[in-house]
Amino acid sequence: MLDVKFIRDNLELVKKSTKEKGYKIACAQIRTDNIASISLHNKLGFETNGYVYKNRKDSKVVIYLKTLF
């Protein structure tokens, strides 16, 4: 079973680290059937325009972005 708190805490650390290094945007490519990841990214404030495309592995994916200002 996934430890959601562990994942959320680690994503927060990644966001903090990338912001400290001067990155302005965080980007995640998420398969459309990965409902848990989509939900987590939404809760963390990531946004998407909902455009679905196929990646190199022929999986349907959506790009999620979050500004780090």
C-alpha cells in the first residue's frame, strides 16, 4: 500500500529543493489511468490544460505544471 504522507512529504522536499536551485516551474507527465498520481498532483496545486497525448511508450498522458514562486 502506498504511504501518501511519505509521498506528499517527499514531493514537498523536491519542490523546495528545485525552488532553491532557481527553477521556476515543476513539470510532471502522468498517465491518464494513474488516478492516485493525478489526485496527489491536484492536491499539491499542479495544474493541467487537460490535453491528452500519447508518449513514446504509446501511453495516454497529461502534463501537470506548478509554478514555484
